[in-house]
Amino acid sequence: MNIEEWWGRTFERRGKFNMTNLPDRSPASIQKLSTEDVAELYRSEGVHDHPSVGGILAGVELRRRENWTGRFAIFVSVLAIVVAALHR
């Protein structure tokens, strides 16, 4: 398990649903899928000539997860600012 998957399972509660028991195709439900399930949803419904809403949302979620290093860098910089402010 890489750090992105660990972060998602620990802090974003990913893996709560899988493809077979997905309650609806809302963005909140798709965010709780594992990365493999999101990729499968995108491959099956998002890359065709007429993608479904779930496939489009899966593509957006995959792009959001690709940017985890940027979000982590912002988190570390904000944490450094907070520590510096408290250390004064």
C-alpha cells in the first residue's frame, strides 16, 4: 500500500464502499471507493463516447487523487507556519 492509499484509508475513509454495494453515484459515495474501484468505474463508464455521470465523477475523483502530493505539501507548509507561530 502506497502513502496515497494509506492517507485515503486513514483520513478520508476510503474503501468504505466497493463497486457492488455503492449506494448511489454521488461525489461523496465515489470518494469513499478505493482507487482501484474508482479506476474501474472510470474505465467502464467514463471513457466512452457518451460517459455516464458516475463515469465523469470517477474521472474527476481520479484527477483529485493524483494531486495528493500538492495537498500534502500545502499541509506541511501550513503546519510549519503554525509551529513557528506557536514557538514565538
